[in-house]
Amino acid sequence: DSGSGGNDSLIGGSNKSRGFVENALIGDAFTLQDQARAGSDFLRGGSSTGSGTVQNAMIGDAILILDRAKSGNDSLNCGDSRGSGLVQNALFGDAITLALDVLGGRDFLRGGDSRSSGRVENVLFGDAAMLTSARGGRDHLVG
């Protein structure tokens, strides 16, 4: 339980037509616990340049971080709509859940933009959706 994640770059797929693309990007692992240490990762969601839909779900480190594991300092960048399509972005800087003496990392999250007639929906969580006996980090969110 003393492993460490690497410093990774993950890039989601984009939609250039009418189809549907779903990206689920997780920086390090499903669960980090005990003495495990997350890496500092770069995640970029896919964009829509046509009339199709792109859904990006991005988590900087892990689904669950607990028991004094260390969060990383991650950069998560959403996809944009550059056509008439829909882009839905859900970003979690560290995890879905931080629990039991975990300190969130210093993360940067940037929501997507609509640069044409399309639509973008952004939901950004600097650290996690749920904190249980944990503290959030100093995050920077751009909507």
C-alpha cells in the first residue's frame, strides 16, 4: 500500500460528426489508500466540432482516496463545442470521495467553452463530491 502513481497525460476522444463519444479519464487508480501517493497528471477531455455529443468524466487521481493517502497536483481541461453539438463535462480535481485524514491536492480545472451554436455544460469539483474527515486543497477553477 505504499505505491505511487506516475505523472501521466490522458486525452479523451473528440467527435467530428453527428455521433456520440464518451470519455472516462482517471489519472492514477480506482482507489488510493494508506501510504499510496498519486502522481501529478494532465487530463484533457474531448471536443465536438460537428453536431454530435461528447461526454467527459475526468478524475485527477482516483475514485476513492482514503487513510492518509496523498493526492496529486493535477490539471484537468474540458472539451469545447466548436460546432452545433453538445459537450458535457464533469471534473473532480482529486476524487469522487476523500476520506479519513486525506488532504486534497492543488489542482487546476478549466471548464469548456462554446465557440459556435453548440452547447457546453460544466460541473467542476475542486477536490471531491464528498469529503469525510478530509480537507480540500488549494484549487483553481475556471468555469
